[in-house]
Amino acid sequence: MAKSLAFFQGKIVPIEQAKVSVMTHALHYGTGVFEGIRGNWNAGRDTMYVFRMREHYDRLLQGCRMLMLDIPYSVDDLCTITEDLIKASGIQQDVYIRPLAYKSEELVANLKLHEVASDFTLIIVPFGDYIESDGAISCCTSSWRRMDDTIIPPRVKISGHYVNSILAKTEAVLAGFDEAIMLNQDGGVSEGTGENLFMVSGGKLHTPLVAENNLVGITRDCAWTLATKELGMEVVERTIRRSELYLADEVFLTGTAAHITPVGSVDSRPVGEGGVGPVTAKLRAIYAQAVRGNHDDYMHWCHPVSVEPA
Ligand code: PMP
């Protein structure tokens, strides 16, 4: 039986013991930075492939710098902690790995980052599909605008800024759509609520600039690399207007949880033929091999962890 464990206050403990006080700064103010990393189980090799783990921890530590979260771990330490927790848990299936650095001080009415204690915790949970759909999903343009870098820096995963994503996702799902696409204040396309966005048009791949208030997505980088190397496509980073999505040949979203997800409609208008377009289908298939350690050219993206059942 796999065990539910957490890394908490410097050691691995049963998940029930990983508890914080109601006084915790991060609980009140969203002063945390997290990551979402996938561990993909390869049953043929009895190995968990942790996908692009170093890049996720690089981004976590960038977020820590922004929020003055002082945690005593390097990227190497965080990778070792993750590997140790996976092995100790004995989970032999796909997992979601959730590291969280947070302001742990038990104080209320303290609106600053400096001289406020920080801590780091890590949990691992079994995880399947994030967006359940074999085909293409339906998206709407959210009435909630993507928050700007002048409000909360969106390029890293700051806990508090997920209120913006959650408002947009909730609105979309309650209105019958699968996902929301958020625009910036000036109407430029930013991203999904937990995914970056790409559009196929004129034989090229187009994606909004990071300066359009996107998270600097790791799957975005994978899709970009695969499109260039495997499909010989040019990738253009530029401002995209909402109406361009209606006229695109294909639109897809990228994210650790969402993988490469085809978008079949935007605001009830079919994108292209309304199904899974050919570029998206090819990228999705190569990406699915790469994340599970089944593509020789992309093994450097996979960190292998051999797991004995607990
Ligand atoms: N944008 C947002 C807002 C996200 O939460 C995520 C998921 N981490 C992404 C984009 C995609 O990033 P990544 O590919 O690094 O998971």
C-alpha cells in the first residue's frame, strides 16, 4: 500500500501530521509560491519519471526571491527531497508533486514580507487527467482580466494570484465551458487559468509574449521546442487579439496538469474544423511519449526515480 506522506518542517511525516495554524501568514494573505510537477509512472520500467524537475524548482526559487521567502534549500536539495518523498511514498502511478514555500509565521495584521518567517512543504498525490477530454475542449473569454505585473508578478506561481485564475475558471465552468481564456487590461490574449496558449495560423505557431502577464510555462517551452525540432515550424511570440482566436486554424493550451490540450471552440465559435487539429495532434502525441520517458531525444527532460512498493 502506498503511503500518504509529506515533507513538512524539515522531515518526512504522515500527511495527517502536516498541519499549520490558523494564524499562518500565507493562509490569510496568499504569501506563498508553489509549483505543480508531474511524476509519470512507466510500468514497463518500474520507474517514475519526474518531468523537468529542475526547471520547476528554478521557477520556485525565483518566486521565493520575489516574495522574500527565505528557505534553506537549493535546487539540488529540493530535487533530493522530492526523490526521497517519492521513494518513501511507494506510489507506483502517475502523481502530482506540489512543493509550496510559504510565509509560515503565526501573526495576523502584518502586511510585510521581510522579517516574516518562511517554510517549505511538499506533498505528492495520485493524479490523472486535469481536463477530462479526449477531444477538443470549449473555452470562453473570461470577463475577469489577467492581473498585470504591476499588481502581482504573474511570471511565477504566487499563491495569492490564483484567486484571479479561480474566479475565471469558476465563471467558465458554471457557464458550461471547459476552460477560460484571460485577456489583459488592454484586451490582448494572456493565457488560460492554468495553461499557456498557442495558436496555429498561416502555417506558423503563435503565442503571447511573456510580457502579456503569462506564467513562464515549462510546457510552453516543451511545445515550442517540439514544434521547432519535430515539425520544423516557426514559433512567433507576439501580441494576439481575441478576434484572431476565432479565425485561427488551431488553438491549444499547454500546462503541466493539462499537457497539450486542443481547443475546439472559443466563445461558441468553432476553431478550424472544431476538433483536434493536425499540428496539435502531432505535438500532443510526441509530448505524451516524452513525459513518460518513451522518447530517446527528450530523456534529459525526465528525472528517473525507481520506486519499490511501500
Ligand atoms: N499559466 C498558469 C496560470 C499556470 O498555473 C500554469 C500551470 N503551472 C501554466 C500557465 C503552465 O505552466 P507549466 O507548463 O509550467 O505547468
